Amino acid sequence: MDLDPDLAALRPLGGFFVLPTLRSEAGDPEAVRITELPSLAKAYKTCTSDVYQDVLTFRVGVVAGRLRASELRVAASIAQQGLAARLWSVALGCAARYGRLPDLDPRLLRWDARAGAPDDLWLTEVRPLPGGAGPDTLADAVVHGHLEPLAEALRARYGVAAALLWGNAGSALAGAARELERWARADGRTEVADRTRTLVDALFGHPLLSATGTRTGPAFRRRSCCLYYRVPGGGVCGDCCFTQPPCSSPRGASG
């Protein structure tokens, strides 16, 4: 199935899977604003003294404010996990529904750092990557194209542990897979569910993801903690390495 210019096959999946394109927004007054948004490439590389020009720092600040998180490394972790979930969902959704992957180069993705996921990303141009959508293609697009430079930036700016960030990435991948398989089975699309499972099994063999947690069928138990328990009213997530919030310390669990 060829990619269409609007990525319309993602729409029935809902939530984090949908990726609007500038073509699909054509004629909408918002389209002009979207073209002026920074790209993810800028977010990964820019580090200035002006927080409004440094879009990644701005995003972490937005998340910290919404969660009332006093520790910026906690907000950085939550922000990274949300973006990882968006990227994995889009990539898996395209691979499972189209059997193709659009080019998800960070320079092609516009990011609204003020908006919450899933209303934060737009693709400026739908251009299919050559070949199919095997696990190596997905890993190149998501792991190497996005999650590595994002992790590097967050470690440098906020001191977030690498194991924690990759644990977030593994958790986001497992969550996206569960949602996609749930939709596929409810819609009677067993071939989509099977394709998703095969892709995810292979992706968790990647060196940066293989040690992030333990999988039992669709269930995933990570070996790190995203630190959500450290925000006011927070607790442990369903796949956390902890069964209850640990006693807080000045640094807490870093994963």
C-alpha cells in the first residue's frame, strides 16, 4: 500500500498515531503558523542563552510547569518519553498499515513545544523511504534519527541517566505496540497485529533497547524508572521497575 500525501490510514488509529501533514492542513489558518515552528532538528542541536530560542529547554519548562515538577531532570524525562511515544507510534502505524515508512528526518518534522502530545508534531513533506518498513528501517528512523540525539541533548543539559532515557524509549515502544495490536484485533485486522508483533520483537533486539526491560507477550516491565513518582501527586507507572514509590532522596532513582 503506497503512502498517501495525508497519511490518512493513520487516522483510524487515533491518539499518538496520527501525524498531520502540511498538505492535510492546507487552507487552515493554522498552516501558516505551523510552517513557522522550529523543526526537531533544531530542538536537538540548538542550545542558546534565550530559553524561547532553545526549543528543547522551553519544552522541558512547559512540562515542568504543567506537572509542577521542581526538578528539571524529571520534566526532561517525561518530555522525552512523550516525544518517544509519538515517534514510535507514527513509525509503527505506518509500517503496519502501509508497509512503508515516510521519511521522518528531524528536519521535516515541525514541533510545537507549547502543545501537549499528540498535538505537537507535523510532517512538512511525505516522501517514502526506499524499500519496505523493516525493523532496521524503523531503528534508523527513530532510534538513530531521533532518540540518540535527543538523549544526548538531555544528558548534557539536565544530567538525565542514559539508562533512564532508553528505558523511556523501550516503554514507549511497548506501549505503542500494545495500542496498535489492540486496534488491529478489535478491527479484525490480524495481519496488522502480526506484523506489529514481528517488528517489535526485532526492535527489542536492538542493542540500545534490548536491556531496557523484560517482555512477556505484550506486557513490558522496564528496568528503570521515569521519575514520575517525584512530581506532586505522581506515582509509579504500570511498567515501572518499582512496585511502589521509593523513598525520595535529593536525587532519587535515576534508572
